[in-house]
Amino acid sequence: MQTQHVTQGPLESAVRKARLRLAPFLALMFALSMLDRSNVGFVKQALQVDSNIGNAAFALGAGIFFIGYAVFEIPSNLMLHRVGAKVWLSRIMVTWGLASAAMMFAHNETSFYVLRFILGVAEAGFSPGVILYSTYWFPARERGKALGIYYFGLPVALVLGSPLSGYLMEVMGGRLGLHNWQWMFLIEGLAASIVGIVAFFYLVSKPRHAKWLTLAEKDALENAIEAEDRHKIAHGPATALTALRNWNVLRFVSIYFAIQISVYGVIFYLPTRISELTGTAIGSKVGFLTAIPWLCALISLRFITGYADAKGKHRQLAIAMLAMAAAGIALSTLGHHIAPVLVAFCIATIGFVVVQPLFWTLPTAYLSGTAAASGIAMIGALGNLGGFMAPTLKTAVETLFHSQRAGMFTLAFAGVIGVLLLLSIGLQSRRAPEVAIGPAKATLR
């Protein structure tokens, strides 16, 4: 019996190679980014005791990261577009790792605020930079799967990072005269800087510079991307300025803002919630239980983004995922035992993790060139202010109604608003031409 060999076309081969080589490393970078951004949730109790930081001050400090992040997001993405992803993403990662390690010096409210703000400035432009970078390498029809691999970094950071943070909090206290939370910031921050140095030698800014692609693969991939860009320029904003005042871009900002409120409302408070339900201090047990929802999201991510690419259902599935996130957040308030609350958090986490790569396929199918650099950055910058709003909003509502449940319902309602905005988007007429990638050939249609 003869085995049939299917010949790959140069475009299909180029996309496959790029996805296998670039996306997993970008996911690692994202995982370290999320770990350094969210590990403050693990030190909440210990940091408050050692530094005399109250709940309101902690909420403000946790969220002030996003102010620094937002202010420098657009300049950062424009710089990436100018100097190349290899240089700029590496620079971002090295500096944010050092800034995260410097969090060990937080000793009062003022230093906590300043260091969180500096961390936001250092990391500004990373995730929107990767989203922009994906448009240089992946045609629209394949972008959801590639971004899905990149977003593996979010659940991986908290599947592996939660037990790691819990372990460091449990065993490192008192060594060399440092508190356990100081060791956690130092170790996890320096790990990011080391990977940032590796990134400079590993990443390739554009397909033309990739030694691991053949000439035919480079030509096929560049031609496909250029054809999409010509369509986007003809039907959408063509310059940085027009992108910043475009109605659809502003609508994307509002949707991403709602998503981020859901995400960070849970990330910053999940370890504390699990600690309360188990009646134990934050350590290895809480770390492992906290990892369960992220593991569920990790399993779901690949299948759902792959299905969205195959069926062209990115917007519809994004709506379903964000609705699922809102429902899970609301349900998490209704239980007083660990099992039902964990199930609710699993539902919420699957929803708000998977919705993000699905969401980003929408603006990247609409924007190109400098318009993409500025538009994607503005969506990331202003949308990420939802991360600033989430802890402050949650704390304010809880104080007003004297109920933790009211705070979580508010976060769930933000997700509902995001669902309504997604329902209002109609980009069918503006969609870039799909790239048909078959086993034997690749054509534009």
C-alpha cells in the first residue's frame, strides 16, 4: 500500500514554520509578562502587613500600573514599527524584568505606587507590539491560531506561576534578611530580563530576514501580507492620525476596556478569594488551587481559536466567550464552598482568556501600516485602563454596598457591556481578502 505525500505550497509552509518557531517563544515572553504583572495578587496580604498598605491603597497601586502602560503605549508601538520587533520587544522585556525585580523595594504606599507606575512604563507596548508583529507574519485567516498560541502565555503564567509564587512565598522568607515577597519579585523579575536578552538573538523582525525560510516561502508570505495591506489601506484608516479618530477603532477600545475589567478584576483577587474559602494563608495549596481555572483555559484555548480560524467565526465566538466570562464571574459570588466557586472561576477564566486572541483578529483585519501601529497601540493603551479601573471599581462598589458580591457583579456587568458592543460590530464589508491555504497551493481570493 502506497503512502500519499501531500505537497505543501510555499505560503502554507512559511506560515507553519513561522507559527512553530515564533508563537511559542512569544507565548513564553507573554507568560513572564503576565506573571510579573499579576504576582502582586500573591503578595497582597504579606505586603500589606510589612508595608502598612491598606485595601484602597493596594487597589490603587495594583491598578496604577496601567496608567504608565497607557501613557507610553502608542509611542512604543510606533517605535517598534520603525526599529523592528527584534530590538524593541527585547528592550521592553529586559527593562520590565528589572522594574519588576525592583518591586522588592516597596516599603510604603508611595514607593508601591511609584514602582507599579514604573513597571507599567517599562512594559508599555509589549502586547500590542506582539499583536502588530503578528500582522507581519500571519495572514488574517491564520492569525487567530497564531495569537491563540501567544495567549497560551496567560494561562501558562498562572498554571505554573501560581504554584511557583506560592512556593516562593512559603519557603523564601528570611533568607539573606529579605521577606518572602521580596524574593518572589526578585526571582520572577530577573527571569524576564534573561529571556529578554535571549529574545534579541532569537526573534526575526520580518519574513525577508528569516534564514529558516526559503526564498519561495519569503516571497509567498510577503505577497500575501502585502495584498491584505493594500485592501486594508483602501477600505480603512491609512495613517496614524486617521486611525486614532476612527469610529471603529474607538469601538474596539471600548470592547477591550470591558474585557480587561473582567480579566484583572479576577486576576488580582483570585488568590485572596481562594485563601478565604480554604481558610489557609497564601502558599503552595492556594497556588495549586488557583492554577486550576488557568489550566482549564489552557486546554480550551487551542481548540476554540483553531475552530474560529477554520470557520471564520471570530466575532461570534468572541461574543460567546465574553458572555461566558461575565456569567462565571457572577456565579463565583454565589458559593461559600471551594468546589462551586472554583467551577465558576473556571467558566470565567476560559471566557476571558479565549476572547482575547479572538478579539484581536478583528482590529488587525481592519488596520495596516502606521495606522495599525497607532491603532493597535491605542486599543491596548486605553483598553488596558480597564485593568486600572477594575480593582478600584471593585473596592469602591464593595465599600458603597458593604458587599464583596456587589463588586464582582459590577465586573460581570462590564463583560455584558463588552458583549453588546461586539454584537454591534459589522466589519463584513471591510474585511481583508482571505488567504486560501491549501495542501498543494496558496492563492488570494
